[in-house]
Amino acid sequence: MTVVAVGVLLGLAALSLGLRVTSLLMPRANSLLRLAVSSVIGTILVLAALQISDRYGVHDLGLGLLLSLSPVGLFDLAKWWFHRKRPR
């Protein structure tokens, strides 16, 4: 149960990071394409951050920092949803 909860929270953090990056790189792209690219970019960023924090021996610090982004990920996902529904 704990592993699933941490996975969901890391997924939200990845989505947050990815949506923020793609909002700068491709602001006028198709919304579903942007969500797919965001999840890939966010996953890469989260995995890189976890590897770097593990390399320096501060795995718990890196995990805590990423988990603190989870509420922002929920906000970014809701913002993406409402902007997707808006006419251009």
C-alpha cells in the first residue's frame, strides 16, 4: 500500500514538472500530446533527481523534495484539464 501511495505521489510530481516544462517549450501544442510529452519529460526529471540524490547519499531528502511537489501536480493537472476545455 505504501509503495503504491509513493508511486502515485511521484507520478503527480513528475506530471507537475513535465507540464511546467512543456508549457515553456510547446505552449500551443495539442493538449493530449502535451500531456503525453509532459509525463515522459517529468518521469525523466524525477528519475534523474532520485539518482542524483541517491548518489550523494541523501535519498530521503530527494524523495521528500519530490513528494512535496505532489499537491502542485494535482493543481497543474486540474489547470491543464480546464485549459483543454477552453476554446482557442
